[in-house]
Amino acid sequence: MATKLLVSIIITIARAVQDDQFGEVQALTRQLYLHDGNFQGRAMTVERGAATVVTDSQDILRGALLQLMVESVLAAE
């Protein structure tokens, strides 16, 4: 029986981004994990860093989609 490996998706949010926006990104990842087939069962981490960037180690298109979603959350006022 084959074991399904979890994909690691790392969402790095720039330190300059406000804490409430960081929380919104965390909420987005929870919703995607629970309700979006592209992200269900995927290990996603949200952390702080120098710049805002999404890294998906196995699917560049899924990573690009998530990058757009994150940027949309951060641009919302």
C-alpha cells in the first residue's frame, strides 16, 4: 500500500505586513485546506520573512495561484 506524501507549501509574508493582514493569510490557508481540492491535505506553513513569496515544492502553477490569492488578501483594505 503506497503512502501519500504531503506537499510542503511555504507562504512567507514580509515583516512589514501588519499582523492583522498576516492573520488574514493564515485564515485563507485554513479555508483552502478545508474546502479547496487543490490544497486539501497539503502541508501549508505561514511564516515571516524579508519578502512575501509562496513556495510550492511540487506544483509551480498551484504556487502561482496561491501567490495571487495571498497578494489579493494583502491588497484588500
